[in-house]
Amino acid sequence: MSEPLLFSPLQMRDVAVKNRVVVAPMHQYSGVKGFPTDWHLMNAGRWAAGGAGLVFIESTKVERRGCGTIGDLGLWDDAMIPHFRRLTDFIHQNGSVAALQLGHSGRKARRFRPWEGGKPLQPSPEVDDWGDWELVAPSALPGGDGDPDPRALSRDEIPDLIDAWGKAAARADAAGFQVLEIHAAHGYLVHQFLSPVANRRNDDYGGSDMNRMRFAIEVTEAVRANWPDNKPLFMRLSVEDDAGWGPDESVALARLVKTKGVDVIDCSSGGMRGRPVDGTGPVGYGYQVPYAEKVRAEASIMSMAVGLIVHADQAEEILQNEQADLIALAREFLYNPNWAIDAAQKLGVDPNFDLMPSPYSYWLAKRASSVQDMTPSTYNIAGDAKG
């Protein structure tokens, strides 16, 4: 049997990932004043130990104003670097590659955590820098009914904000990350500049498609100027947002940022109107895969598929069909942090559990060799297991 593509290595610039399984960036809202905590170490460590080839740390903000809520991570200060280095060291010690997503919430900032309702925050003693946590956006347009109006960024402010992305990229390199992603999706600041709904500017950052793409392109240039040439750079796009930015525009942007040093487009959707998109029909298994397929084919760039990819054979089929180069899972890793090793067993590879660190692999391999006809717990529902 040939090796499944899901567990074949992939070389991106000078970085090699051992398999195509990616832990997508997932907000945890568990930081303290932008600093990661033991919660982040626990999450990153168990995903790396579970066999994933690439582990993303959640969207990390390039400036204080960019935080979406209390608990967001940030890399706007050199003092934060050692705390992220703790995460990257641990990920690498467990055989995975450490990645980071850089973002800015723009007008989707200063909100309660999702499990607290997600509504706009009000001033409170819990936030001791309320005045610095300003809502800024391309235009003074709220994100939804009842949201406060952001302040439109002046033309003179934009270069400094772009520079903040570059400085954060340099800090990510100093912290030991091997892969970096620019978050240009889900209704956050870069996506706001791309969107004809959120961006009503009449200067060189608004109006035409090219002008609205200017901010994303210049952010890419600033990041790439501060991110080593031998390390890959990703960009996450809402390939379809059902609000005026769609697959054709995403392909056009992907072609442009490829020339600026982006290696992979992470293909997601939605976020501008706060509901799932309907461009590919009802939300179901792999509903965003067609976006990854289109961008990959038409922009001639590697793509990463994400969105309700939950089964090993489903992930393998996407790769075999050349619809994407990498497979990212998010909430499925919250459900099963050992998804990668589980998928390897189901696809008939890694019989000795070599994807995992020795304290795991030794005991699991020993059990597999000494117990005949044993079915792992994730294979069958109760009553269907053998024995």
C-alpha cells in the first residue's frame, strides 16, 4: 500500500512538515494582557504530541487596539517574545512545527468573549487601558446592528499600522516560529479593507478592487521584509464572504501576494455579515474545500483546506483529488487532540506510533503488539467493538 498523502512530508522553503495535518489557529481568549499562559502551552503541547505536522497558535494581535476581547494574545512588545518561545520550544520538542497567525480585529474589537455573549464591552475595572483600546477601521461603519461606530483610520496612520505587522513578524521569528500566517479573513481588519461593504474610503486604500487590496499587499510586504526568506508565509482569506468579496477576487489577490512572498492560501469563508456563507450550499462536511480547490488551480499557489474536515478518509480524498496541499482541522482537534495519530491508524500507517513522543509511542506500540484483535475506542460505537 502506498503511503497516504495525508502522512507524506511537505517541503515549504526550508521548513519541512512531517505530514499534511494542520491544527488551525483557534481563539482561546485565555491570555493575560496579551501574554500566553499555561493554557496555551497545554493546548499546543497536546496537539504536537498527538502527531500533527503543523500547530498554529491562535490569532495574535499586532497592536493593543487589535485585540478582539479580553484574553487575546499579542506580540506588540519585545517582552512577550520569551513567553511565545516557551510554546515554540515545546511544540518542536514534540516533533511538530510551530506556526503563528498574526491579526488585528479592527472594528470587531472590544467585545465580550463568545461564551459571554460576544456583545460590545462596556468600560469596567477589569480593563485598565480602556482609552488605548480604540475601535479603528477603514471607514467609520459599525460591524452590525447595535455595534459602536469605529473611527476611520486617517491616511497618515496607515503606514504605522502596517509597520506594526512587520515588527510583530520580527518578534515571531525571534520567538522561534517556523511558519507565519497573515489573518485577512473573518471580518477582521485586513478583510475590512478588502470588503466593499466595510471599506468606503475615497483615497488610494478604497474604491477599486486594487485600492482595497492595497492594505493586504502592503501588510504582506512589511511582514515578508521582517520574516526570513527561508520560512514560509501563509495568508488566510474568506474566499467567499457573501458581502461583495468572492472567489474571483480572492484568486486575484492570491496571485498578487504570491509575488510578494506568500506560499500558501488558507481558504476559509464568511465573517463580514456574521453568518455562514451559502456560496457552496448548506454547511456540511468539507463545505469550504471548493474554495481551496479554486484558489490552488487558478492562482497556481498551494492551498490549505479547512471547515468540517473530520474524518481521515475525507482528508485523504481532498489531497488525492488535488483540491488542497494541506488539511487544517480546528474544533475536531478540541474534540480529539490525538486526531493525527488516530487518522494514521485508520489509514494503515505508523504501526509503531512513531508520530508521537516516546512516552506515548512505546506504550501504545507495546499494547498493539501484545493484544490481538483490539479495536481503538474511536473506531466503533458502544457494542460494536470486538471482543
